[in-house]
Amino acid sequence: MTTMHLRLRVWRQAGPTAPGRLVPYDVADLSPDMSFLEMLDVVNERLIAKGEEPIAFDHDCREGICGSCGLMINGVPHGPMRGTATCQLHLRSFRDGAEIVVEPWRAKAFPVVRDLVVDRGAFDRIIAAGGYISARTGGVPDANAMLVPKDDADAAMDAAACIGCGACVAACPNASASLFAAAKIAHLGLVPQGQPERSKRVLRMVSQMDMEAFGNCTNIGECQEACPKLISISVIARMNRDFLRASVFGAAEVERREGGL
């Protein structure tokens, strides 16, 4: 079986206020079929065997769903493969003997906790500000009781694919979270169940996004290129329209004009 040898330079930082630096690691006998995170597992096993501190990195589902695996790989969020989370990136995407620089997300709103781990709590606070709906609890309604146009349903599903990994922030020169916030706003605002809070939602979530020290969107488009779920920046345009409408008329007036929609 063919094996690979990689030369890593990994960001090591003991804590939020500690100085950090890139540390070299030569890693041999790697399978090309390993995922990038499996390769880091191997590195850590070897470090532990030598009595050294393992590399701290976030991971959970390892199926491209949870969004916790975000890493900067050679300066690219999630690495060189488009539409791929770090946990879905395989070593066969690199040439044998390649040098790979591995760093955490770089954004003021994502402070480094340790090594490759950053605090993405800012995303949680944006969701808490308005990422919910008012829906009756109880029995499950009939699927045909509330009709949704197919185009709206498809667009809502596309936006809902956001896994909140933060690649959009890491890729944006302004460290903007607009793609993340807009995706969360769009997937609720495109379906009937999300209409009652639609105007209040966009005002609250955009306000929270600004409070978290994310930068402004200037339509550069790097966010959609880095997004592992290929979410389009068209959701940002939708968010901006909703925000402008709610800002001019006020959330209550918008709902009154549209009959509660």
C-alpha cells in the first residue's frame, strides 16, 4: 500500500493570551485515504507516545455536518477542495512530501482558545438574538396543511445547509459574518412558519452581528467560495432588503402592511 509523507507547520498556542508560533512536524507512513482530521489524530498519537502535548483541534461528527472542524490549510479555509469541510478532506488531495501550514480561523470575533481551537460563541449569540420561530407545539400538522412554493422551499433548504463553521468569516478580508447570518435569516424567512418574526429577526440578528465585532460585507465574494456547503451570497442581498425594509418602516409596521407576514 502506498503511503505518504507530509511536512506540517502547525500553529501552537497554549492559551488565549499566550504567544503562538508555527511548529514543524514531519509525518510519515500516512494513508492517502485518511481524512485531514485522521492525520491529525495520528500526529497526536505519536506526540502522546513521546510524552508531548497533543495538538488541540475541534471535531465532532466528522461527516461535514457539525461545522466544528474548521481549519485554515495553506491559507484556505477547509483546504484546497471546494465544497468540502476539513473532515471530508483527504490526504490524496495533496502531493507526497508537501508542506502544509495549519492555522486556526483568524478573526477578532473568533479568539483563539488553544492551538487550532477558536471560540465561535459569537455565532451562538447571533442565533439566540433571532434565529427562532413562534410555532404551536403539539401534534405534527399534515404536510399539505401549509403550502410552500417549491422555489421557496428549495431556497430555504439551500440556506439551511449552513453548518456554522465560520469559513465565511475566515475567508472574508473584512471578517464579515454576513453569509452566516443571512443564511440563518433566509432559511426561516422563506417559509410561512418564519414570517411572524421576519422583520424583528433581521433587525436583532444584524444588530448582534455588529456587536460581535465582525466586519462589514463589501461583496467581495470570498465567503461563498470558501463555504463548504456552497451557499450563495444571494442570501446576503435578501438579508439587506429585509433589513432596509424593517429599518425604514419598523418591524411592527412591516407586519401590519403585509397582514402579519
